Amino acid sequence: MGICSIGIFFRHLNEKNSVMKKIFTFLFILLFHLSATRATIVEVDVTDYNFAPADFSINVGDTVMWSWTAGIHTTSSTSVPAGAISWNAPIDGSNPMFMYAVTVPGVYSYQCNIHFQMGMVAQFTAVNTTGIKENGRGTYFHVAANSSTEELKVDVNTVKSGQLNLQVYNIIGKRIKVLASVQQSAGLHQYSFDVSDLAKGIYLVRLSMSDLDVVRKIIF
């Protein structure tokens, strides 16, 4: 091997080490951030020509991560709650990931600026970690999972009567189970549900009732 070839070899080796160093640095920062905040990352696959999932719920303080699967796209906000930061980022082979930390509750709508006319639009809803909106003051919502008995206990105390809906979502925001859809009077009500059909993992339990929308995170 000539001197020139040896030089090229070491140059490529240094470039490769530099890339690997950047990757490990990114992973370290990401893991440190998650361990420090205990936040959840909701991953959205970006492909031709849709976002998946296209509609989900997330807690304030969690992060949305768009991951490239195929094509040349963007994730670009079209409507965000007051006080939230807009975003516009490419998602392609050269930019395979974009992360957005959610800091304000409300509905976030976004699109691919290249393919929105083909229906490549989506949205997600962020809720306060307390789970109670301002117009829901006086409401108590508690969820407890018992992995040994495979039961889910729910306590609800409201100041208004109305149609109560309890649903279970996985961590990417897909609804996987309807627990209840009943007419509930004001006051304290206690429910117990068999969840033996659910695999062990992290889930979101959503309570919706008139103008109230509350989410609790549980672990089976």
C-alpha cells in the first residue's frame, strides 16, 4: 500500500470515528434527557404519503419524534396553541429524525409541505399532566392498575352529570380498548375493569365527559 493509499485509509477511518462519536453523543444526551425528565417519546412514522399515527394524545412534557421511513417529506406545523412554538423540519434520508418537546396543552396540526394536497396531514392533542382543564375544576380522576389481579380500578368524582367515556390507549396514541361509555350522575363513582387481555406495558387511560378531557398514565 502506497503512502497516498495509507493517508486515504486513515482519513476515512477518522471520518467514520467522527460519525460514530456524534451518534453516541446524541444517544447519550437523549438517554440523559429521558432519565432526567422521565418523559415519554411518541414516535410518528413518516412514509409515502402519511404520518402514522395521524391522530393521538400526549401529555405536556412529553416529546413527539418523527422518524423517516421512505420518501422526501417535511413535518410542518399549520396550527399550534397560543404560546407554543411552530416548527418546520425536513424528514428524508439525510434528515431521518425530528423531535419536538410539547410544552403547551391544546391541539397541534401539521402537514408535509410537499404532499399536503395528497392528504398528508395529521394532528395530536396535548393535555396537562395534571389531567384537569380549567373548566374541569372540582373533578377527581384516579387510576390504579393491579398487575397481580389484572384489574384496573378507576375513581371518578365530578360536579356535573353527563356521558362518561373511559378508553385505553397505547403509548403511541392508538385506542386499544373501550372500558365504559355510560351516563354518570354527579358525585363519586368507583369502577373496576378486567384488563387481562392487555399485555404488560405502559398505557394511557382517557376520561372524557362533556367539556372534560383527562389522561392518566399507568403501567401494568
